[in-house]
Amino acid sequence: MGHTFAEKVLARNTGLSSVRAGQVTDVFPDLVLSHDNTAAIARIFREIGVARVKHPERLAVVLDHAVPAPTTRHAQNHAEIRRFVAEQGIRHFFEVGRGVCHQVLCEEGLVRPGDVVLGADSHSTHYGALGAFGAGIGRSEVAAIWATGRIWLRVPESIKVTVVGELGEWASAKDLALHIIGALGADGGTYASVEFHGPGIAALSMASRFVLTNMMAEMGVKNAWIKPQMGKSANGQISNLQSLISDLTPDPDARYAAEYTFDASTVEPQVARPHAVDNVVPLSQVAGTRVHQAFLGTCTNGRLEDIAEAARVLAGRRVAPGTRLLIIPASSQVLRDAMRLGYLETLLAAGAVIGTPGCGPCMGNHMGVPAPGEVTISTANRNFRGRMGTRDAEVYLASPAVVAASAVAGEIVHPASL
């Protein structure tokens, strides 16, 4: 019986000849992420009684969840983090404005195929698009890794998702992700490693692949994986990576807890209705819903490809009176590229507001908290009650094109209808 990606990568990390789903083993993370929660983790770390982190070179700290600091309390938290980073000699520290942690770590080249990346953020599944094992863990677990350099982990069962066909004109990876979550449920992948296979996945851009692995956190998965595609090169390092990727590719006779097939060519724009990410329907079922705020950004859909799509929709048009459009690039690099390519000019001319790279209003800290009774359509990954900071507000999830089009219309619409 062959092995899945999760079994292969965790066996490699632990130095064992093989592991199987359900087995508990000690894992030695290649990279450990924390963000604005670093100060809270540091307090737990100190309670352990250890003065120095074991592997500071394997830590990455990104200020992104409340940047710039919206309150004195947030500013004090950031100051405490800066002191801890300096005290521990943590080199991979990224300041206010650099961007959302998951986007930043990938841009900085800190995540490689075959790595085990554990983060104090549930959307650490993001890194599977680069062929890594990425998983979210709790603050206490992160503190323990800081102290020991290791953690026990149960090898997850694997789910195989095969995607055939290609997405149509106005369908995107976000629509595919919502479609899958809607079909399988918010608990459809609990503690599983989801593997994406098939020609429909191979056809996706790198930015689109991140959308899929990121959104799988909303299905409860431990890890989500897509086989990286490397360009041809005589470079020895590239050749070594290609060999590693091949070694970690699931075996044809690997054992799966479940297998599903989806046809991307049949996926139309999808919308997740309040207040659950698996409350997914075709856009046509919610068309005409009044929109007070449209938000494009986050680790799910704040990349250059997403901003370009919004600019395509908004070119020559204006945001509807009574509706706000917030655009927050996922990183400073995305912001610079969007400026260089003229996308920001198009967005500003349409009446959009551009925010500091970071998480923005995604978790309700600031930079776009809705008023009670308001409706937001968002490219984020979560829409449970109160997620954006206001319990008596509604959040719909959709693709960048649908969010941009809805901002123009002042109601949820299909981009083709403009």
C-alpha cells in the first residue's frame, strides 16, 4: 500500500522510514509562525521557565492583524513583540505594513516544498500550495516549540479531491473553493490532509492555488496540498527541489479516507451567505441583495491577480452611492506592483479606498468595521456572526470580480451583468 503526501512529508521530517495515518510522532518544524499574538505566546513561553528560544532562525513573526495599531492596547502589544524579537534575535521579523503573514512568508522565500510549517494561525494551510505541510496550531503549542524545537503530531488521514475541467470566464478559484466547502460542509475535512489532483488544478495560477489551500481551513482540515510545478532549469537547487517534489508526490495506490471529483467547468460564481462559510449558493440566488460595503483583500484574495480582476471590472465605472469599496493589498509588494501597473489609479478613479497591507477588517479590528444592520460582501474566508466586529451585521463571501461588480451596482450582481 502506497503513501499519501502527509505520510511522506511527516516521515521525512521525523527521520522515520514511514508513518501511517493515525500514528503519533514527534515533528521538528522547519518554520514556526506567529503574528500579533506573539506577545501572548511569549508570556506562555516564559511561564515554561525557558529563557531562550531553541531555534530563533526557524521563527517568523509578522505584525499584520491590527496594523497600524488602532488603539493604545494594540500599540502596547506591538511594542512588547518588538522587544521580544530583539531579545531573542529573531531575524525573520516583518513590521507594520509589510503585509499578511501568509503572503509575506511566501514572498520572502521562507516556505519550500517539503517543509513542515506550523503557525499560530488557522490559515497556515496556505503553505500547501507550495508543496509544504502547513498547519495551524494553538498558542501553547507554539510556545512549546519555541522551547523544545519539536511537537507531537498525529498523522492525519487524507482526502483526495480531483478537479477536472477548467473554470469559465467569470468563475475563479474562490468560487471553486466555496463550491467544494458547500458540497462537503464546514466539517467535511476535520483534521484531514486534503490533496488536490487533476487537470483543473494544474490549470490554476499560483495565486489561485493559494486561494484553495487557504480556504480549506474553513473545512476543518489540518493540511491542504497541491503539487508544485517547477520550471525547467539547469540550476542544481531547482533540480534538487524537483526531485524532492517527485519523492513527496502521493503514490497511485495511497490509501484515502474519502475521494471526491469536481468539474470546474460547471462551477458558476458562488456566494456564501451569512452566517456560515458552507451556506453556499449560486450567485443567482442572492442577486439583488443590498450591499453597504465591499471588501477586497485578506490572505485569501488580496494578491495582485485579485486586484487586477477588480480593476478590470471597475475600469470606467464608479462605486454606487451609498456603498463603500475597500481594497487592502495582501502585502507591500502587491501594493507596489498594483501601483506600477496602474491598477490603483483605476481603483481610486472608481471611488475605492486603499488600505495599509495587512488583515484589515477581516477579523473586525479596524479599517472597515460595518455598522449594525449593514451588509458587507467580502473576499475573506470567514463570515460567522460578528467576524468583522459587528454582531448585528451580515457578511457574504464571494470572488474579487463579484465583490467589485457588487460595489458598482450597490447590490450583489454577476460581473457580466454590468
